Amino acid sequence: SKDITGTAFAGTMAQDIEGFQGYGAKFDGSVVLSSSAVVTLGSASEFTFMAHSNPTTATGTIFHASASAETETLKVWLSGNKIRARVNNAASLISVTSYECDGVQPLAISLTYNKNLLDNNIKLFVNGRLEDTADYTTDFIASGTVGIGAKWKGTDYMTGFIEEITFHTKCAQLPTEAGSFVYDYSILPDTTGSQSYSYQGKLFLIDFHNIRGKSSADV
């Protein structure tokens, strides 16, 4: 998918040469970037969220979106050296792995959702490892005001780098083991009415030095 709509964010954070690939956004534990308007996030039936972070503390919000004061769309945060995620203020996930949060170890965080799966509709991946899943078939609230580096209202601040946050309207299947990956195409529709489908696949290999790009050509 391509980014075709600009989004204005309020807030100022420092740039530092120790970012993932040179100068990057460095949050000091007191800064939040907040959207001034509602932002579209994925789609109701499926999405893929990705973010890259290099935290220096074991707590704090990396990404937060709210549809209203009472309705939390998505929260991804650090707590007790673990990555946590919550969808629609209901489905919760937590990483099995504890992370150093020392400003050295990078974290590539991915959250995928497909309401049409039989189970394990939401999956949390960190650094290419499947950390947790949840059964959940409610439509995702696919819009909201966004906070980066803290909750949208400016609480639960994160310290460290955050770079390259992306949302996609499809659920990606992420390989978790070296050597072989078999794509489960049973979830893909063969036809819609008289329309039949054919598919092509692409496999992307991305490490924490190569995380930028809006299209396959950029990556």
C-alpha cells in the first residue's frame, strides 16, 4: 500500500545520530507526538501494524490510538520489559520474551489481525518471533486519534527511539522459522460471483537497518 494522505502531528522530539539508520526520533520520556485529526488505521476485518523501537526503559507507550475518550482502538506498550498490545480495549496480548530495554537491543514489533480466521485471529510478533495470539472476531475500530511515544493525552511516556510505524489493510503472514515457509492460502477467496482470482506472493527480508519504505521498491 502507498501513503497518499498526509497527517499533521503536534509535538517536538529530538533527533539523534544513534537512530536505526542515522538520525532518528528520540523520545526523552516527556514527549508525545499526537495527531490533530482522526487517522485511518488498517481495516475493520484485517490489518497489519508494524513499529520499530529501541527503548531505554522497561515501561512506556510506543503507539496509542483512541476512537473516543472511552474507546481505545489500539495500544502497544512496554511493561516489565515485555511488549504488550491491546485491540479495541478488549483483546490483550503479551510477549513471552523479556527484553533488555537498554538502548542497544532493537525491537521490531508486528501485530496482525484477521477476523475471518478460525482461531488465533490476532498475533503479536517481536523480532520475527511469534510471542502471543488471541481469539477475537469483533470488527477492529479502524480509525482514531494517535499518540506516538505516549498515550494520546500525554501519559505513560516512553524513552528511546521509535521509527517507521506502518499500518496496512491486509493481514500479513510472517515467517517465524528459518529454512522454509509455506503460505496458508486456504484463507484466500477463490471467487466472488463470476470473478475468479489469481495470486502472486512476495517475501520481504527486513532487519533493523533496513526498515524504511512505502512500497516494495523502497524496501
